[in-house]
Amino acid sequence: MLYNILVPFSQDFTLLNVFRYITFRSAGALIFALLFTIITGPWFLKKLAELKLGQPILEYVPEHMSKAGTPTMGGLLIMAGALLSTLLWADLGNVYVWLTMFVFAGFGVVGFVDDYSKISRHTNQGLTPRAKMLGLLIVSVIAIGLLLLQPAYSSKLSVPFFKEFMPDLGLFYLVFAVVVLIATSNAVNLTDGLDGLAIMPVVLCVMVYAVYIYVAGHASFAQYLQVQAVPGVGEVTVFCCALMGAGLGFLWFNCYPAQVFMGDVGALSLGGVLGFLAVLCKQELMLIVAGGVFVLETVSVIMQVGFFKATRGKRLFRMTPLHHHFQKGSRPLPESKIIVRFWIVSVLLAIASLSILKLR
């Protein structure tokens, strides 16, 4: 909004030229979202407590019973901070910005309904898996369908390390991209099991994609680094930085011991928009590296279920998702240590993802 209001006056007031730069507005979006979430956080937590929006705890995770009643649906705070900051600092004439916010809000709505269903029933049973999947599917198909209608966007798939190999998936790209969004949203949801465990890897992943999106939207950088150029997509860097700021502000309250949980409204919206960011800049497969923590958590569940069925009752891990495995056994790790170690792995994966920009 500031871009649309102030830039027309930049010819008369040269100081306003700074609003033309994506980098300046991205920095402003990050700072605004961070301060917004930290300042409004205490009021928001108080309202959650007054409405008795407490988190139900699974009975087979006794280590977490002390957290029962902790306010949940904190993802609403992330959404408010990120969306308000984006509306303030981004160019609102950019279609990619609106599509990104649509995915973020759409997945958030599905998560909100799921969270509210659990709380109102005082159980861990929210939406049925079919209903949740249908909601995510509708949002994903609309977003990807509209994205593919953009003249500057192609259905080609980028493959890390191979600059020349870019297969055109054609209509199948719609299916592929939808799977990316839904799989990523569920992977983040699985990871959100310890205080602050999910939000920091999300922030680091978004940081990686902020770089890739900025490069894809800059013709010279895209040509030099040999990545697919998507003219106009660079403006979404502002959203990425707003989301990073809101995520860090949320971590202020979500770090161990957590004062609030993000809930499905946070996990699904963050995972869904993370998948969409990967699709926007044509770096879908990079999620395997940048989101390696989410991949490990998801694969651990798949392996556990498969092994359990194949061996008729035996377990490969003590418990899944993977972070719970380290909480079990004769020498369980403290929750805070598990969280920080997962963060360290996420930092290393983020560095590796950015390094791949030059390995082509």
C-alpha cells in the first residue's frame, strides 16, 4: 500500500524513491511484522485464555500433560502480522502477492475450523481427514490454476544441480504443484509437536525462498545464476520477509516453555504457503533440502506405519513423528535440547540450499 501511495510522488520528493526497492520494503515488512506480533502478543494471549481456547493433549504423550490448557490457535497471530505487514509494504498491484496471501489465508481457514472443532468438542478429533483434505485441495487447485494462467509462468520443472534439464510437465504440473502444497502443509503440521520446534525451521525455509524468489524475479540475477526467471515474482520477497518477522515474533511466545501453540491454523497455513513459495520460484524439489526437517519427520511416520504393518506389530522407532522418538527410552533427551538440535540441523540445511544456487 505504501508503494502504491508514495511512489507516484517520488518525482517530486526524491526521498520516496526508496519505496521502489523491494529490498527496502522487505526490510520494513520484516521489522513491522516482528514488532506487531511482539507488541500485540500479550493482548492476543489474554484473549485466547479468556475464550478458553486451550490445547487438548494426546493421552499417549504423557510427557506433555502439563501443557494441557495452554492457549492454542496462535497461528492467527502469525497470520495477522504477516498479512497486515504485506498489505502495508507490498505492491498491491502484483498478482503473485495476492495469490500467495490467498493460499496463506485459505489454508489458515481450514486449520481454524479444524482447531475450533477440537476445542469445542474437548477432544483431539477435529475435521475428518476427508473434510480437511477437501478444504486444502480446493484452495490449492484454485491457487495453482490461477498461477498457471499467468503469461510469465511456465509448467517447467527445475531440477537442482542440472541447469539444462527442465522437463515441461504440461497439465500434470497442476497435480504435481497441488501435491507439493498439501504435502508440505501436513509435514509442518506433523513437526509442530514441541515448543518452537516447527516455527524456526519454517522461518529458515522462508528465508531461503525469499532469496530464490528475489533471484527469479530479477532478470540479470536469474540469468547469471541460471535459474528459471519469473518476471514480477520478486515482489513476493516482501511477503516472505513479513512472514519471517511474524514467525520470529511468534517464537517470542512459543519458545520453550511455550505460552501459546500455533495450532492447525498456524501449521497448515505456514506449510501450505511454504509449498506455494517453492512453486512460485520454480524450486519445488529444493524443499527436500531446505525443508529437510519436515521431510525427516514425515518419512519417520511413513516408515513406522509401514514397518508396523510388515512385521505385524513391531516398531522401527520408539514413537513418531521423529522428535517423539528422542523423548522415549531409558535415556530420553530434554525437550529443549531436542528443539535446539533440530534448529541446528535446519540452519545447516538452509545454508546447503543457498549454496546450491551456485552448484549448477
